[in-house]
Amino acid sequence: MLYVFPPGTRVVVRRRYERPYPDPICVRAGDIVQVDRKQTETTDLFGWLWCRGPDGRAGWTPEAWIELKGDTGRITRDFSALELDVDAGEQLIALFGESGFLFARRATGEEGWLPDALVDLEPTPLLGAADGTPDGTPAHKRITMRSSDNDRRLDAAT
């Protein structure tokens, strides 16, 4: 399932990761891809299919981003399977997540995927008063839950 992070969400990499494919599939919305069912069955990546794009490059592609018809599919949004090489302690901006992977941006502007299990969210204060909250409650003691109809505040025990 696609999850779009709020703007500016930061993560910290917990351990080094090297991308396994130097030049993977890169497709545009509307492109037709070939799905390799045999290769797809070799992984425990739930929600990803091994696909080959029109230019012959292949890689893991989010199943939710493909309109499937047998062993072919039409891509529903622009996609590159390029993963980031990252080092422990590196800080990134989280853009969105899909089926166990995070798409993130470095301060240099370089973007790519990495397993979401390799990162921790950096805590961020809530916006509001000078200390980060509307009523002075320390930010680390407040959780704000939002629904489509209302906002409600839960205060942690002091």
C-alpha cells in the first residue's frame, strides 16, 4: 500500500545497504511491462513483481502500480526501481513507502528506494507555540490523531 509521508519527514539509516541492481527498470505511466512469474516466485517481497520494461531493463515493480492482464501489465504511474546505497547514520527525507520499501531523498537531491526496515523515523515536534505545541504541552508528551471529520488530542501521562 502506498503511503505518502508528510513533507520534511526525516529518517536515519540504521545500517549500511548496497543496491543489488545498478541499472534497473525505469518506466513511465502507460508503459507496458512483461511480468516474469518465475522470478517473482523466487522472492519473499510481498506486493512486488519482477518486470521487464520496454527498453529491456528489469527489476522489482510494485504490483499495485500495474494494471495486470496475464503476464503483461500497464504501469499506472512513473516508476524507477533504482535503490540507494546508504551508510549507517545517514539522514534522508522520506517521500513515500510501498510494500516494505521507502522512497527517499538525500540532501544532494538523489532519490531512490531502500528497505524500510533499515531506517528509523526522526522525532519531530508538533507545530504551534514556541515549544512546538499549541497549549504549551511539551511536544514529546502529545500525540495528535487526525481523522477526516475531526482532530482530537491525546495527552500522554505526565
